[in-house]
Amino acid sequence: MAIDTGLLVVSTVTLSAPLVLAALGGLTSERSGVMNIGLEGTMLSAACAACFVGLQTQNMWLGLLAAVVVGVVLMQVHGILTQAFGIDQIISGMAINALAAGATSFVNKGFLTLGVTARPVLLPKQFFWIAALAAVFLIGVIMNRTRAGLRLSAVGNDPDKSRQMGVDPIAIRYLALAATGLLCGFSGALIASNAGSFTDNMTAGRGYIALAALIIGGWRPWPTLIACLGFGLIEALQLHLQGTQLAGASVPTEFWTSLPYLVTLIALAGLLGKNRAPAGLGRP
Amino acid sequence: MKGLGARHIALALLAFLLVWAAVVATKVPPSEAVRSFIDGSMGGPAAWRQTFREMTPLVVTGLAVFLALRAGLFNIGADGQLTMGAAAACHFALAFPGPTGLWLGSLAAMAAGAAWALPAGLIKAYRGGHEVISTIMLNNVAGFLTVWLAAGPMRDMKQQSPTTRLLDKGSFLPNLVEGGPFRLSLALLIGILGVAILAFWLKRTVAGYELSATGANPSAAETAGVNVRAVTIKAMMASGAIAGLAGAFLVQAFEHRFYANFSPGYGFDGLGVALLSGGSPWGLVPSAFLFAVLSSGTSSIQLTGVPKGLNGILLGLLIMVFASVRYRRSRTVGD
């Protein structure tokens, strides 16, 4: 059972990059106290926008821009629904996921499949790798070293106390959600660019895996990066080990794909250290 | 808290405009789309058969989510519990042909659903881990596990796709009414009966009252002597058992087999059904009916050239508008 280590490293990084971007998107939102299970739908919509615009203009950079715009708009919708209308954050996230699944499938069936045969020029993978790493570094510095980061955590831990101290939680949350949209836009564009075309539900639960990595990373940038790399490695190993025997018995691929979710359940059960969820998560 | 205002009307109008724009963008005449929608959901016996078929899993999963919601729990995991229930029901129906398989299958489905909800209940009760996250994870694991089951141990090798063989006719859940293309399954009646039982149970029993009290204010319930942990775990398991039964109904009354990627998302729609019920169990019936009409209507609308994705757009917007009116969280300070 020989594994080409170099190839494994490259595929691990490739598979982790969209997770890192999306998980960091989840981080800015959740550290500001807004629960975000809408990551999946936001990534999916961004991927769809990237494909649509990328194919129409034959320019994937414009596709990336469209993905970012769609991501930011959807996350501002999440912000308006939860902050201005006061809808429960979980319900809003679910509604965004339902809307995104429907709308992207609608656009795909109705407009994408018609008359477009040319494949767009793919964006360089390395660009996204650098973007992901830069995002981890930047968010790490902002969270730990700046006044803005301190305010973000303060709002996420106790919105009422922040309000009394003169920090407006609502404004900070809209900003944090814009960052979430930006990062999910990058993540979706990367997934679309890697695939070269859009298929229904092409994010295939990566938004939830990103959420899982965020939880395992304790809502901190660097540990979240490591969790994403771990999940990327599992996915890469699974691709490399397909069909090979492990300890005499073949392990079904479904076991490997379930592994991130199982690890997250174990983490939620508190078997991997203490619960670090922001104290004000989900509060208005 | 602010009341209903112009902004709610604006939101509803915006949602309506979005749907309208989506239909117009497909260049299908809106009048034709609307007619096809109504014909496909309520125009004739075959359309009603389809609507009632869709309504059955929606009533039952709606019931499951509603029960958990009353206890203050978001059971996003109904989809996974339903899928596990369907697999269990199919296994027992295949192992024991005839009515035995029907009964054993139903019990096994409830047990499987409850077992699949248990980790989420335990994590919530003892570790404070959010049930939404744990049930999302459990959904994904259930998805992969059942794909493996349908493609491996349970597979009928004579079939091209990963599916089991057909159930013995004796293990079918019978139809109440059969006439021409029309069918009305006993499963729907059982589902509505379940709504009645839940309404009675919540209102008239101590356990039902304790469940609502826990959902309304857990610390007050704890002070009043309710074992909040026990209620949380039991509510989650009961919700899972009901969702599992929805899976059993799908196998026994409609599909008569189990296959990979079994649920098209009935569990998630169940959350929408429960939210739109307006806080009363009886509201589940019209709410499930509405979702069923949307589903069969948008299936039919495809023939005119409007993609089926319209269903997701409608559901998402419907939940947003309805939740903005009903499921608001009050602020304690500064509003």
C-alpha cells in the first residue's frame, strides 16, 4: 500500500482550502454571536454565481466577484432577518439553505444548461491557498490584537453588556456577516472553479463540515485551520485508499466520509476538551 | 417588542416579487404556470393522490419536529431519523413477510429513529452541546450509513441501482380508498390521528405539561421540580421515534422498498411544517397540506418549463416571511 506523499499533501491542501475559507466565515459570524448554519447555502449560491457569471463572461475573476457579491448579500439577508426582524437564527439559517438549494437548482435547470458548452478558464488553486492562509493569519491578528476583534468577541459573549458599554452589537454583527459572505464567496468560487461547472448540491455538505471544523477548533482561527486540514486529509486519504485493503478488510468509503461528522459528535460530547462556544451565541 | 408593521408587509411583498420574477424569467406565461400548478396539485384524482402522498411524511415529520420544538429543541435531525427508520422498517418487512413484518418493521423504525436521536439528547442534556449541530452531524452519518446499507448488505443484486427487493404484499400498509387513479393511504389517517393524540397529550397529561414547561422556561421548570434533563432526552427520543415512523410509512405505504438517498428532504420540510403550524398541533394538518400542494404543484409546473427548484425558493421565502411574524426573539435590554 504505497502512498505518494507529495500527491497526498497537495490533495489535502486542495481539499482543505474551501473548508478553511468557509469555516473562517463561520468564525466571524459566530464569534459575533450569530449562529450560522446557512454556510452551506451561502457557499452553494456563491458557487452557482461563479459558474453563471464565469461562463457568461468567460472570465472566472468576474465569477469570483459575483460569488463574493452573492455571498455578502445572502449573509446580509441573514443579518436583516435575525437582527432587524428578530427571527430565530437557526430558522433563518435553515430558510437560507432551503432558498439557496431551490434557487441554484432553478438557475441551473433554467439558464445554466442552455447553450453554454465552453468551459471557463479555471482560477489558479494557489491563489485560493494563499487567500485561505492569509485569512487565517489576518483574522487571528484581528481577533487577538485589535480593538475591533475585542469588540467582536464582546458582542458575541454578552450582547446586552456590550450595549450598555456603548458598543452597538447590531452594527458589528452586520460587519461580521459581510466578512462571512466574503469568505463563503471565495469558498464557493473555489469549489466551482475546481469542478469547472455547476451541478445541483455541488457543495455536498462542505458547509456543515466547515461548521464542524469551527467547533472542533473551538471558534479560534489557527486550531480551526488544523481541524480543516485534518478533514481534508481524511478526504484525501479516502480518495487515495479507494479499493485498497486496511488490516485485511476493505473499509467502505462511506465510513471515511462519515468520519468528520463522527469526530464532531465526539467533540460535542466534550471528549476532546472543554466547550468553547461563544457565550452569547444565538442571543438577539 | 415591536408589533407587525410596514416592514413585514414589505418583506412579504418582496418575497412575492422574487417568486414572480423567477417565473417571468423562465419566459413561461404566468397564467399557464399557475394553471399547471393548480392542475397538478388539486385538479383531479391523480393530482389529489400525489398531494396526499406528499402530505403523509410531512404530517408525521412535522409532528416529530413540533414535539421537540415544544420542549425547546430544534430537531434538525428528523431527516436522518426518518432514513434510519425507513431502513429498519424495510429490513424487518423483508425478513418477516406478511403482517408480522409490517408490525415489527414499524416498531423497529421507531426504535431506530429514537436511537438516532439519543446522542443529540444526551449531548444537549449533559454537555450543553447544541442539538442543531449534533443532529446535522447525525443526519450526514445516517445518509452515508444508509447509502452503504442500500448498496451493500441490503441490496438486491438483480437491480441496476442500489436498492432492496420489493416488500411482500402482506407487509404493505393498506390504502383506505382506491378508485381509478386515486389512492388514500391509511398512513395519512394514522398521521392525523397522531396529531390528535399529541394535542390531547400536551394539554391533558402531566408529562405533556412538563414538556411544554421545559420548552417555555427550563430554569423555571427545574425550580418547579421538573427533571429538565430527563424531559430533554425523552423529548428528543420521542421526536426521533415519530420521524422514524414517517420513514416506515414511506416504505410500507408508498415505496415498498428502500434505496440509497431515500429521503428527498422530508425531515427538513418537517421543520417548515412545524413552524407554519402556528404553535398548535392542529395547525400541522393544514400546514402539511400546504407544503404538499407546493410540492406536487411545483412537480407539475416543470412540464411547462419552470424548474422544480421553485419549490425550494417558495419554502425558503415562506419560512422567512412566516417566521418574521411569529418566531421573533424578544430583547431584554436596549430595544
